[in-house]
Amino acid sequence: MSQKIAVLILHGAGTPEKNFADKLIERITEGFAKKLTNRNAEKEIVFEPVYWSSVFAPEQVKLWEQLQDYRDLNYGRLRRFVLEFLADAVAYQPTRLGNQNYDKVHALVAKSMQRLRDRAGHQAPLCVISHSLGSIIASNYFYDLQFKKENIGMETKGCTNSNALEQCQTLTLFYTLGSPMAMWSLRYIDFGSPITVPSPTVKEFYPHLKGEWINFYDKDDILAFPLKGINEAYKQAVTKDIQVNAGGIFTSWNPLSHLKYDTDKEVIKPIVDGLVRTWKRINEVK
């Protein structure tokens, strides 16, 4: 029996449909199957989307409706996206109060990690695919596990077990799409410290496994930035920044490209290559 790969997917800012990851999963599965023609990709990769915006969505809808009722505003679609992006970012920030959203969102991630453990195994290599604000959530979640366990909230602790997968010990692949992480680095002295990818403990389970952190950005996406230029720590931590041209004829040349990374071949192919390479190494297939 082969060892499966666990894939965690976090959406970006705003309130997507609950099936937000379906197209991305379909494209990755198809690409994986083409690379490994004698394998059933659906059995080798276990996907778990995290619908974290459910924590904020009801209040955002209420706020948007109240603002619309109060005044007629131009650029409704773009304005709502900006409102949701900023509202998510502000509401997610940790506070000194109990029952905070930071803990609630991370508890959802922890529950998803539990499901990955059940379906892929306690020692499954972990791949994280995160878009936009989802990359900040993923980074914070795994940073707390790696370096700041005192930051982990009570609700998240209650959903986290001691096995290797849930403790971030098998984190191998990290893909950030349209990430605003460079802006978040302003919160810290010298622009902060990144997570370690792959996790240093991966070699305890898979001695010859190589991981990577690839950051995809579109130069027309005003919310996305390359990460290796933040500071020396990020330069060492991020494997590479890849510039892509996300979107089609109506979106690839403007800020709406921020919403199109999951359909871009320049994004899908490196992710598939990383998954295939990892699967072959852990299952000793040439």
C-alpha cells in the first residue's frame, strides 16, 4: 500500500462558494494522473479545503447591506471585494480578549488537519496551498506550531492531537498564491521571521525527502508581492518567487488577476510537479 500525500487548501479573502477548491482539485488531480499513468490520483492525494471565511461571512453581509442601504456607492463589486478583504484581515488579527477570531479560524484549520490525518495517515507528508489572506492564516498557524506554541488558543488546542501530521512535523510543500505576506511583515521588527519549509522534522520520517516553498504572484495583482525580497530570512526560506500572468483576456492585465491563480497553468504545473516528486520519493518509485 502506498503512502498518501495530505493537501490542505485555504482560500483567500472574501466569501467564496463552499466548493471554492473544486476546480483547483480537479486540475491538480488531472495533472498528477498524467504524470503517473498507472496510479489512481484520487487515492494517492487527499485534499482538505478550509472554508475559514464562514467565521466572518454573516457579519460582513450584514455590514455590506447596511452600507448599501445608507448610501448609493459606485464600483459595487470591487468595493465589496475590498471591504471583505479588509474586514477579514482586521477581524482575523489576534487580540487579548478571549474567544477571538484568530483562535476560531485556526480551530477550523486544526479540524481539517484531523480529517487529513484520518484519511492520509498520521505521518503523511503535508502540502499546503494557500491563496491571498489564506497564506497569512496558514503561515500563522504553522508558525505557532513551530515557534510560538504559547500563541495557540484554547479552541485550537482542543482540536489538535500529538501526531506528526497535526503537529506540522511533516510539512513538506508550501505554495502561496497572490500572497500579501510582504504587507503583514510590517507588523514585526525587521519584517519578521517565516515558517520553516520543509519542517526540520520531516527527515525523521522521510530522510531523503526534499520540500519547497514556492510563491506565485502576478505583477498586475496589487495585493500580491514576491517574498524573497522581504529580508534575509525570507530569502533563505522561500525556494523561489514565480511571476505568472493569472487570468484571461478580461482579468490578466488588471487587479482582478488576484482571483484567478487557481486556474492558471503556470501555477498548477509546479504544484503538480512538487506532488509527483514527493509521492515518488516517499514511495520509492523512480
